[in-house]
Amino acid sequence: MTELDKTIIFDSRWIGDHGIGRFAREIFERIDCLEKIGITGKPSGKLDFLWLTLYLARKKKNFLSPGYNAPVLFLKRSVITVHDLNHVDVEHNTSLLKKIYYRLILKRACKRCHKVLTVSEFSKQRIAEWAGISKDKIVVVGNGVSDAFNNSVPPYEHEKPFIFIAGNRKLHKNEHAALRAFAKSSLRNSHSVIMTGSITEELSSLIKELDINDDIFFCGRVTDKELASIYKGASVLFFPSLYEGFGLPVIEAMSCGTPVITSNTTSLGEVSGDAALLVDPTNINEMTYALESVCSDERLRETLISKGFERCKRYTWENTINIIKREVIEKKL
């Protein structure tokens, strides 16, 4: 980056419990030269690009965002992170304002900024195509497994063996199809389903329609410690998402010794390798069969657990930080 102040302004407003939030927290805590940004408000706010630009006009320092917010000016001394193009590729997960922002602000920022960070080869390919930029400008830094997720965590105890669905009620998480697959399986007599977050009217209607009211439980918002315990106690993580730039739950579950069923689409096959059972997330029958197989075949479970432990070793925050230091902090324009 440009030779300004040695410290780098870091948009710490992204830090939180969600995927980008965890990414932001790990980076901020592990890189010494990062300085907390001096403005408030949500970095995803409608007019944040203006406040960010004004702030950087006053602060003559380089800027690093762990998310997709970008200033209008000072892009040559800015590095932005685009985890995926969900808001471009998934119609039901966007809005007119998001479309305008991505087309007018973010695409321009990708073209003019110092570097674009992303988390998978899948996302790198999509960003290059969408923004019309060279892949050389995009750095895949990956994600890591936070220390809370490990094989020694105490397992969450439930009245029955349970399948864990990690989601947030967004349609691309494919939770409706996941519940249909469970309802169609023989497991509804022996297993429950635990889901993160809270129930919605739409999900409530589906659960009633499928007659699985007594089998579905919502755990609300959980801490990393609680989430790790749920992973550990689950018979399987069922994550048939339609679109992911990375898919943190996959490697978090693997780190806790939990077998994983996930989609063969977008980044999920890339991240999982052969350590998860990959399914077509649009095929209910295939997902049903996968659930029954993992929950009944002990040899398959042991294989997936063993491969999962090996696979998640590729994804450490140390690796992510080293790439950022090498490709961003230590390199000069």
C-alpha cells in the first residue's frame, strides 16, 4: 500500500457474531498495525460510503475493510474484502438499493482499489468476471477456525439425537428444503432437528404442513462457545445452502468432530473437498438419502469425521493473517 502512516485504518464496525464479523474480529486481534476506525454507524448503511469517504479525507492513512463497504475516493490506498457476490447472484437476497450500490460503488471500487480480498477461488472467479478485473488483483485469504471450535468442547445434550441446521432464515440457506428432506426421512421417528435463530411465520407454517412440530427446536442467538457445543452434540451438520462464498459452518463443525452434509454448489465443494457428503441442494430425495446414510452408517460417520479433522487443518486464522501481511501490509505500490 502507499507510504503513508504505518498504521492502517481498519473498519472494526464489522466485528460481530456473523461470518464477516468473525473474520473481522480475528484479523483485528491478530494484526498489530491496525487502527480502529473513528466513525460509527453500520458499515452496510445506505450512505456509509459518503461518511467513509469524508473520514478518509481527514485521515491520511491506508484503509482496510473486512467487508464490502468502500469509499468513493482514496481507493488507491484502500483494500476491500468481497466475501461473495450473494447480493448480485441471488435475486431474492438483494434489493434495488443494493443493486445500485454494487453496480455504481462496489464495482468501481474493485476496479480502482489497491487490492480485493476474498475467501475462496469460487468468489475470486465471480468477482473477476463481474467487476471485469484481473484475477491477479484479487487475493484469496480464506477463513479460519476460531479456537472455540475444537474436539474437546462438551457436547450439547438433547432429549434425542439431533440434526443441526445452521442458518439465518435467508432463502439461499435452503432451510425449507432441508426440513422437507428430514420430514421425508425415516429419522423423524428417532431424531430431532435443532436450528439456529428464531422461528418465522413462514417456517412455522411449513413445519405444521410437514407435521414435524414436535421434532424442530430453535436455539436462538448463540455464542461461539454454545455453537461449538451444538456442533459437537449433533449427529450431523446439515448445510444444503444454495450459495456460499465460503461456508464457515462446514469447517467449524469438522473441527468439533461432527460429520457434514453440504451442497455441491458454489464454494462448498471447494472448501469441503472429500471430507463432507456433497448433495444436490435442489434434490430432496438425494438429501433425504444422505441424512439417513450419515445417521445410520457408523463407518461412513467415522470416515467423514476423520477426513474432516484433516480438512479443517487447511483453514487457520494464522494462514489468513500471513497472506494478508504478505500480500497487503508488506507490499508497497
